[in-house]
Amino acid sequence: MDCWLVIDRGTVREARFEVFGGPEAMQGAAWLAEWLTGRRLAAAQTVTGRWLAESAALSDEARTAALSIEDALRSALAASPEAINGASDEY
């Protein structure tokens, strides 16, 4: 699972996920990408796998996928200079 973010002035302008998993993983990633778009960086930083699974109505069996999606998002956020120092770019 990979995630790319376009962040501009503290707002997620675009979020994309590359999913290596079943349909529920794709559903969760698509749901989160849509939810993230237009949200402030601070909101993106609060996402958890548990919250995603509940919000996207994923089955109990898909909770592992939700945790993988959370990990991918956190990696993208950690790689984003804007999340660290306010720069703007795509990650």
C-alpha cells in the first residue's frame, strides 16, 4: 500500500493510494482519498485505521487493510515537508 498527497498551504488538495489488496482495501483507500481531499493537514494527521474502518463501513475482516491504509497515509505525511515545515509539493 502506498499513498501520495498533494498538500498546499496546509490543505490536502489530492490524495491517492496504490492498493495491493482485495476489494475492501480498495474501498477503504478510495473512501479515505475522497475524505482527505480539501481537508486541513491537521485533520489528515488524526486518521486511524479504526476510525477509517468504522467511517468507511468496512467489515471486521477488513480492519487489517484499514491499518495498512493508515500506515501508508502516515508515511506520506512523514515524507511531506509541509507537514514538517510548511513547504508545498506532492508526496
